Amino acid sequence: SICYHAVSLIIPTITEAECWWKTMWFRGRCTVLAILFLWNNVFHTVFIKVASGFSSPRLFVVTSARLHREENSKQSCQSPLGEIATPSSTLYSNVIFSRENLTGKVREGKRKTATVLKGSGDDNEEGSGRPSFPLTEPVNKSNPDDMIGAGKDFLQKKETNVTMGLPLLSMAALAVGIFGVFVHQEAWASFFSSLGQMKANSTPEEFSAAFNFWAFGAVLHPLLQPILWISEVLHGSPGPKIADLVPITFILINAVAIYVLSAFAQIRNAAAILAISVFITYVGAGLDGQAGMGDYNIQLDDSYKGKIVKGCPAYEDLRQSSMDNFDMTKYQGLWYWQKVHDWTQFKEIYDTTLEIKLSDDGRSYTNNLGIKGPSPKSNPLSWDKSPIANGAHYFWGGDINENDVRGLALERGFGVEFPNYIIDVKTDSNTREYKEAIQFQCIEVGGVRLYEGIDFMSRTPEMSDEELNDMHARAEKAGLYPYGASPEQMHHIERKSSSDDVHNAWQTLWEVVGVNKLLDMAAEITKESII
């Protein structure tokens, strides 16, 4: 119950209770208990199987019990208390036996079931009181506890390998997740504490929108990584290809993997638990700021040089003198992203552009972000087979209040609203046009900073190291380093040497199945949502 408050932030049906975070030692262990509580439904089968070995004779679990029928006969397993009907082939079932079951009640297991019926008859013939499996020691058939104990001993000896295989593999996979939570326990504790503050100091609508925004980016990153890895395995597999698309060896590898997962329940269950464990560990690393400072630092109110930086700064505290007499009409147009600190973006994207279009009345504008991915550097074998190798677009909008200071706008998209600060611009000495810009976005809910984004942009696709270092120096002067503008906290956008479209069998496939049309439709939907 101590951890109910942390769990109730995610499961609304749980009644809220106070969760006092006394010390960091207690906070970390409270978090571990909360995470394990959330995992309960996933792992309950494992714990039931383990617990079956310690249950009393009056109630025990028969795990994967094999009920055999003698060859070429139709006889059934019988006892003075009940008859267990067997099918024409071997039956694997999870059946819970108890004193009540054996007196005539029917209880169904979670998979296929064996029916327990009343029976009668002599001891040693068909219809007799002897069960069909051999008993390891003399049994008093009039005592149900003796019958249960004998059957339990036999089944446990017969099925030792089957029943122990699943818990050992699954518990090993579970240990990965527990270790991951333990390593990042302080980050998890801080996360739940910040969520509690957000929920207490905001409306339900504000909290829901902000949390959904955060969760979307936090979940997509770990889900994308195995997809990118599989694509590299696919296109790196040797041998001839089917229709110049998929290597035969890759199909064979998948066939073997599918067979193993379908044929061996212990491996299948362990793989599922391991996937969840790795996922939670990955998210924990993001909460701890250890999974990529530029693209997956999902800390709430994260720290800089060991000091927690709370909330979002005011625009006036960051705005530089270069913004005096700022002209939005000169700011619109095509920009190239050079460096970003933004966990809503992926480190695998490349050739990222931002096109800003101002409305006729000058009171609003549209952002059109163009991305490609994965990049040739991150996925050298599969980048040109990606459905977005030739680009994808999404839109969000911004509103300009004429009473606000120039350079400040309120942007909307992805279910949230957030301010966009144009912190600094650099003007070309010849054309007097803006050739470099630093932008900053920040979302604060209930006194907690949920998100910060920093963009280094230029009018040219490439920038020299000297030019980028100069932008870092200007960002530091503006006070952006505590929010992620230092070199180690920003991700450098990769640029491909040629901007020509990619043409190959995979791009033809995407066009035939209509992926290009779906991408265009998705772009139009995001564009219409801001009008």
C-alpha cells in the first residue's frame, strides 16, 4: 500500500494513498516494488509454477501433466473418488486438484482441461479405484490426501525437466529487468515523485495531455531499436534473394526462430519476459540520462553538473541582443537542422529540414519538418531500403501575439501547446538575411519541466566545426547549457553526400503497396490539424 500512490498515476482505478518518500534508500526500493507490482499480471504464471513445488497436499498444481491412454483401448483413469477422462492422444494441461475437485466438482484449467467425474468399481480392473499412473508407494485409497500426495510425487518426478525449465529461464530474464530497475532506482523514484507533483498541481486534462506526449516519445525509442537491428540482419543475410528483396537465409532463420518459440513454451515465455525487462531497463537509462543525452534524455527536471534545474526559463532571461528589431518575414523559409537536443527526434534520422511559412496576416505560421531515416551511418546495410529513405513530413503550427516581444510564439502540435523561443540569429553581412538561428522549446506542467528542445539551424546544409563551436558559445552565453545546449548533450544531424532520391527494389515495393500515399496522407492530417 506504500506504493499505491506511484502505481495510481498509471492505473487510474487504484485508489490513491499517501506515499512518503523519506530517504533515497527507501525511494529506490519503493520504486522497485511498484514496478514489480505492475509486472504481476505478466509474470503470474511463472510464480504459480514455482509456488506449485511448495504447496500443501490439500491443494497443488499439476503443471503440464501428461495423461496417457493405453494403446488401442478406450479405458479411462479412475479412482474411488473420480474418473479422469483422457482424450485419444496425449493431453498437456494445467489442472488444479483439491479435495473439492476429487469429490465430484469440475474445475477447468487455463489451457485444455481434464474432467473429473464420480466413479466406482473394484480396485484392479477397468472402472476400479486405481489411477492409471503407477503410484510410488502404497496408498490408502480411502484417504484423499494420500491419493493427492502420491499423484503429486509421481508427476513431479516425471516432469522435473519441463516444470523447472520455464521458471529458470523466465527468472533469469526477470532478473535482467530487476537489475535494470535497481541500477536506475533513483531515476525511477524521481520520475514517480515528479509525476505526483505534476498531477497534484495541474488539471486532469493538462496532466493527461502532457503525460501522453512524454510517453509517446519515451516508448517509441526502445521499440524502434529492435526494428532497426532486424533490418540490418535482414539485408546483411547472405545467399540469393527472392525477388531481389529478401535473402533465403533470412527466411530460414525466421522459420527456425518461429518454430522454437512455438514449440517450446519455456523459451517463448522467457523471451517475452526478457523483452519487457530490456524495455524497462532502456526507459530507466533514459530517465537516468544515460541513453543518449542528445536524443533520449527523458529526465523530468533533469540536472546539469549535478544540480537539478527546475521548470522552464522566461524568454527574457535567454533572449540575445541579436533579436532586437527581429523580422519574422526574413526568418521564414527553409532551414537545415545541424544539431538538436530533442528526445522526440531519433538519432537515426538524417538530412532534416525545417520549412517555416508565415500566414498572410503575419499572425501565425506553419512548420514543415522533413526527415529521412535511418541514416547511412547508423544502418549502413538497410538505410536505402527504408520506406522513408526518400523523406517524410509532418507539420505543426505557431501563433504570434502582436503584444508579445518579437521572437516569442506559442506553438501547437502533438496534443500539446508550448512556447517557442527564437534565442539568437546571425545575419549575413552581405545579404542582411538570417543565416543561422538558435531555437528553444520548453514544456512545463504542474511546476515540472517535461520537455526541452534546442535547435541549431542554418541556411546551408553543411557547417564547419568552427561555425558550430561558435553557435555553442552563443548558446552558453544565452544560458542554454543547463537545458541541454552543451556539445555532449546535443546530437549532430548526419548529412548524406547526395540529395538524389533512392531507387531500388524495396522502394518499388513501398510504392506498389501504397506506403508513399500513406505518408502523404499522414502529413496532410498533421497539417489540417493545426488549421
